[in-house]
Amino acid sequence: MVRGPCVFGGYYKDAEKTKETILEGGWLATGDVGRINEDGTVSIIDRKKNIFKLSQGEYVAPEALENIYGNDSCVQQVFVHGDSLQSCLVGVIVPDPEAFVPWAQKIAGGHDSSLEALCRNEKVNKAMVERLAGVGRKAKLQGYEILKAIKIDHRPFDIETNDILTPTLKLKRNVAADYYRSDIDCISKGAVVFAFGPEFHVTDREGKVIASTIVDEQGGPVAKAERSCKGGIRAAAFSRDGTQFATCTVDKGVYIYETENWTTVRSLYSEKRCNDLAFDPSGELLVTADKFGDANWVGTSPGASEKSEVLLGHVSNLCAIGFSFNKAPYLLTCDRDEKLRVSKYPNGYNIQSFGLGHTEFLTTVACAPFALDYAVTGSGDDTMRLWNMHSGQLVQTVELGEYLAKYYESGAAVCTENTYEDRTAAKKRYGVLRIRAVDAIKAFVAVVERIPVVLVFPFRENKLDEPQVIDIAHPPTDVAVLGDRLIVSYAPNASGELVVALKLDGSKYVADDELTATLSANVTTMKVDDMPKVQSIYVWGNKMYLERPKGEEGHGNEDGDDQD
């Protein structure tokens, strides 16, 4: 605070703001954060508005920490981030190429030595975290002031490209937080949910179970998640900030959890069975896609209405749903009539475009912050397709047979084992199970029914580039993204293997044996007498159910396809 003849008298015709700024006795509250030094002098170290509190109650002055970390020779720019939901700090580092590249090359070994590749290198990232921790300890920082995880970005903060700096080159914290939101979410926390029947386990980034519906079998400090359903889990989703998790079940249940203690916030009953669900960008609403073609929304807070409302409708069964990352977001819905619909949100009746080109039912859709104008879809027609969401233009078609036909020829593709033995199981098919965005490397990852591979497509120049085809031990059922790692669940198999983890080695993915071993030891499912079979997407995807095994065409209730 300051006082004297140099202090202004107040704001013109704004008594309220003057009262907030000019305190009793004529003292001006400048909003600066000061530190009293050992010699009695005062140093200005931050602005009050920049101060935030961590979940354990400690207050952090990020600008002061940025000044300390910025003194390291490898650091050109730094952004320190934290919030009241997290107990530790994370950061974004823009390296000084002159000092960083030679240092990082020694860490990375013989891999790609370009600045961009070194910034993505896992070994370099870990070494940089340790290096900065040393800087913090030397400066006698408190434990909570040490960065626990970082994103290294080769692109500088600037005024024109990313608008992170002001014209006077000061950091715009809110803009930086929004710009790096997906990266911050990836490095500050991370969880993977493994669902089996009505049960699920939640593991952290290290593969340790942190919550489970069968916690008694886990032991240790594991949160008990309520098993809120009788039927098996059909689909699940996290909110974008990771604070909420939701499931829909084959018995028409919808359940919303908070992820701090994994308690159930809401238990709802849907009139129609839901096939997929997604939190809207704010996390305040959950949107479900049902088998009658409707997208319904319901509030996520405990006091919200029990009844869902129809947001939009399709003529046929909705198979997948998602949101874009635009400032004015789109809601994307995929149906069994080969159609992608892009609707303005929250006005679902206002259609922006249709994506028309698939020749079979759609199974999955993915959007990404690094591809704001585009969506990627997968289908039962053996293709992945890239669309311009604004116009509905088909930008690119990826024929999966070009990369995967050899797995049928070698016998590696599993046609009937562990699936419904549908009538055309011997055909070469490349039905896409899941596509997800990998923000950390600006790529899309896909897994395909029957084929024991993972496909990683870099997104370059607004196109899907040639993929890395990664062999795995068994056909997959799903893939999850954990920062720059990939977690792939296996179809049931005689070996009992459930999962494999993949990590980056330079610019390529390889098996992460350590994380795989940890997950395999910690994630257990139910014991069965007979090997369970995974339903083929071609059973539920075919409009006329012609692909059910003979004699089972009418077993609609087993699938939840009963007519309400």
C-alpha cells in the first residue's frame, strides 16, 4: 500500500471501485504482492490477482516462481499453473534452443534431434522436470512450489500466433491456461477406467488402482466407488476437467460420479437405452445418445432436474456422440444410417452440416484442439474419414485394408474366436472400434475389430498422415489416451492378458513394459468358467440384425435391443 500526494483521489463517478482501492486513511491498495527481504527492503514479486490456492490450502505466487525457473539456461519462457482442485504445480516450458538442444540430445541418445522431437521426448521431459526441481531446491522453494510435471513446447509465447503475451510482453494467464488446457489436464492428472460388466477399476498415471467398485479385493488406499447398476456398463466418459465421470448401462441407467472421492452424484433412469454419452464443454450438462435416435441432456449437479430433455433427434439409432473444441462448440452425432450430423450447441435444432459418405453404420467420432475445423469418424465400412465440420466436406478417406489386409493373409486377424459368430465372419472386415485424439503429439489413434494392431495417424497440414502400425498381442476392444501414452484393452484370450501400455520412444510408439506389468498386476476382473465372447459391432450395427447367428436373430433382449 502507498500513501502520499502522488496518489490519485479516486475513480470518476465510481464510488464503489474507489472504496475498494482507496482504503481508510488514504492508503492505495496497489494489488502488488511484496516480499520483505533480510536487509529490510521490499521486493514486488507478483500481483494479487495472480495468486491462487492449491487444494491443501497453500497459496502460490506464480510470477515469482516463473522468475526463478526462468533463470535456468535451458528455459526461454515458462508458465506455472495450479488450481484449488490440485495439490501440486505443473508448467509449460518453452526452451532456449541454443542451450536446450545439445543438452536434450545427450538425454535422448540417438533419436530424432530436431527441436520439436526433443520437446516430445519422454526421457527429455523427465530429465527437465528433475533439472527444474534442482533449480527450485537451490532457490529454497517449498515442496509445493516445485513443478511436478511439465509440457515442453517448441513454439514460443507471443502476441500474434497464440495471443499469450500482451503488447508489453506480459503473460496472459487466463489465455495461456485456455490455450494449454488439454496439455495441463494431461500432465496434472490422469486416470483410466477399466470396465467389466457392472464393475470398474480406476487407475492413475502410474497404473495404481485409486478407486474401484470392488475395493475389498484391491486392498490399500483405494476409494470405494459405488456400484450403481445391475446391468453391464455400455459407455463411459470423463468431463474435460476430469472432475466428473459418467456411465450408461444396458439396463438404461445413467450414473454420474465426482472423481475426488468417487462418490455417486446422480443416479438416473433413461426411458431408452443409451449407446454413448459425453459431458458438454462446461461439464454442467451430460448429453446421452439413445437407440431411438435422440440426444438428451440432463444437469450434472445434485439439485438438477431428474428428467432429461431432448436436445435433437435422428431418424435412426445413435451410435456415437462428441463435442468439438471450438469457442462456439459443435455437437457431433453419428447414426446407424451412415450419417454424421454437426449441430450448433446448445441449439441442437440448428444444423451446421452433414457428413455424408460412409456406406455402413458409424461407430466413433473424435475431435481435437489441434484440429479445430475437423472431425474424424470410423465406421463398419472399412474406412476412417476426415471431415470439415463447418461445411460437411469430406476431406480424406483412409482405406484401412491398405494397412491391415496382411493380418488376414497371415492368420493373425481373429474372425470368430471371442466374437459373435456372425454369418459372414470369414469376410475381411476392418470395423473401427474407437478413434481418439492424442493431443500431446497431435495425432489420432484408432483400433479395429479383430486386428491385433494399433494405428497412430499424425495430423499434418490438415490431413491424416501415414500411420504407424503397432503390432500387439491380441485383438483390442478399446484404447485410452493418458498424456502421450496409449492404454489398449484386449479381447478375452487364453493367456489371460487384459491390457498393454504403449509409450513414445522418440517419434514412435513402443511397448511400455513397466506400465503394462503394473496394470496387469493391479487390474483384475471376474473369474469365469467359460471364456466370454465380445459382441461384434456388425451384430448391433446392422439395421436388420441379419448378422446374428442362426437361431439367435430374435434375441433382442440380450442386447438391450428390445422395443420399448
